[in-house]
Amino acid sequence: MKGFFNSTLLQPKIPPSHVLGGSGRARIGCNACGLYKSCLTPKMKATGGGKEGILIVGEAPGAEEDKRQTQFCGETGRFLERKLADAGIKMNTDCRKINAVNCRPPRNATPTPLQIDSCRTFLFEEIQSFKPKLILLAGGSAVQSFLGHRIKWKEETFSISKWRGWAIPDQDYQAWVVPVFHPSYVKRNEEGGDYSSTLYLEQDLEMAVRLAGAPFPALNYEIETFDTRQGHTRDYIRGKLLQLIRRADRELFELAFDYETTGLKPQRKGHQIVSIAYCDDRDKATAFLFHPDLMDAWSAVLRHRNILKIASNLKFEDAWSRVILNTAPRGWLWDTMLAAHVLDNRPGITGLKFQTYVRLGKIDYSSHIEPFLSGGRDSGEKDFGFPPI
Ligand code: URA
């Protein structure tokens, strides 16, 4: 169990200066993709005045860029320049520009994951030296370059349609991150008489410009974590839970909670609730390793009607409470997953990890405990050092 509640792992990570190879391959270096052999300007450096602290990340240089050794100087670049000017930004003086892939791919082919992984180090070196306050990710390749090595969610895709529209306060880089449709896509649509992506691009750029002038919302919160395998820690947690109940006897209040479990289905033999995290205060959360001795106190919290309960996908917490703890929770108030779907019904965006990143800018809050949660495929065979309930 060592490491389950290792508090240093709960702090935001400062990323290393060289971040290479995000797709499970061994370390990939800059030359691995071979594109440098066929272009006029290999490994094009970032250019642009950057006066307003904005970094534009494009896809890859085209023919014009390859010749003139600077990004976004061809037709697509001029199109983007006009859109930025409409939003009050001078592309070449206010912004720095770089691409996900910095050697021109033959025939302007869309970059492959290998090419993006090989080139990622240039983007992160630029971010480290320039320290942008706003990062505009133009198109799916830019999103993949910026996030591909940092996201471990199995189902993740970097399709721009699910990423555009968010203004992400990225806590690792202390910068607003705004993914937008790639200007060549928007320009092509416009030429075909379809202006829907134009409206989105304009709207997203306006939002980005507004944010660039606003203070960055650093995320300040405290998580208290408790390993309850020792009796005195269990007593302490029981005391905290009883405090919640005493408070609920006096007043209504909201409590968000989340279970980490050994699998998806509580009915399967041997499955357990591993830990419980709850939050009854905006800036502070408590997480504890669940222990059968705490069942009564936690069940009383679940049953108390004055404790208004919030979860992400409440059916999950509800089912595990009923099956494992034999307790039907009362006072359900809100399901953040359902609310996310009501607010925006694009596919693939309602998961807690996606929402936590796009809304709070926190990219990884749980990978350090994953080895403790899923041994085999939904096997339920983990040993947590105390008897199953
Ligand atoms: N020019 C660039 O430099 N990058 C793009 O993504 C498109 C045009």
C-alpha cells in the first residue's frame, strides 16, 4: 500500500524540460521522424515578437513557411492574421508562433503521432523560455502535441471538435490554454460557403483575448489524506464524520463525495470500496482509506437528509453505497456528470478527468493510485490489508 496516499504526488508536477514520446514508445528524439531530410528549413525555430505573451501552436509549416523560415506566412497564416486582427491581436508582434511539427511534411500531409512525439520537445522548450500567458492550440495536432504525453485517459482522442470552446486554466504551465479550429479548416469551409466554423473561431479568439488580459486563476486547495489502517486514524476520521452529522442536525449543507473502488460493478464477488473522498468546504477535501470500522459513521452521513449530496455520475456512488454498505443515500442534490452533459452535449466530454482539466486546469489527480485500484480486469482480487465488508 505504500504510496497510496503519498502527499507529494498530490502536488502539481513541474514537468521536465524535455518531454518526449507520449504514445508508449521508448524515448523518441527529434530526428526520429526523418522529416528534417526532406524540407528546406529543418527544425524551424519559434518566431514572432510575443509582446502580449501569446503563443500560437499550429500544425506544421507549409511550402511558403518552409521557404521563408517563419510560421503562418502563407495563405492560411494570412487568414489567421485577419481573424486575430479582428479580435484586436497583431499576429506577428503580439504572438510567438511554433508548430506541433517543425519540419514541413511532404505534400503538407497531416502529421503522424510519431512526428508529433518526436517534435514535442521544441514546443515545451519554447513554453519554458517564453512563459506564455495564453496558448492558442490551432487544430488537433497542436492539441496532441500539448497534451498527448500528459493525458493517460484510455479513451482520449485529440479531435479538435471536443477541445474547442474551452478556456483551460492549465495549472502546470500557469497559462490559459484555448484550443481553436485550425484556420485552414475554417478557410476551406468558408470557401465552400459554410460559415459555422468561422463563427466558432471568432468566438473562441474573442474569448482568448479577453482571458489574456484577466488574472490567472491559480487553483488553491488542500487535500487531507488519511491511511486508516491504524486505529487512531480511524478514530480521527470517525470523529470528523460525526462532526458532519452534528452539523447536519443544525443546518442543510452540500457534500461532494467520490468513491475509488476495485472495479465497476459492486455486485461482483470480492469487490470493495477502497477510498472515499469528500468535500464540504470549497477549498478543502478529505480522503481516507475506507475501513469496515468506518462503515456505520459513513452510512449515517449517507442517510442524513440535511447533507445534500453531489457526485459525478451519482448512480455509481448510489449503487456502491446500496450494495456494499447496504445503505440507500438520502438527499441527492446534483450529478456533475449529468450537468456537464446538459451544458454541452458533445460526445466524450462528461468524464470527470476531462471536466477537471478543462474547467480547473488540473490534468492528473489520480494516476498515482491507479495501480492500487485495478489489479486484473475487474478481478476484485486486491488485498487492502483489511477484511472485505
Ligand atoms: N502555417 C504554419 O506555420 N502552421 C500551420 O499550421 C499552418 C500554416
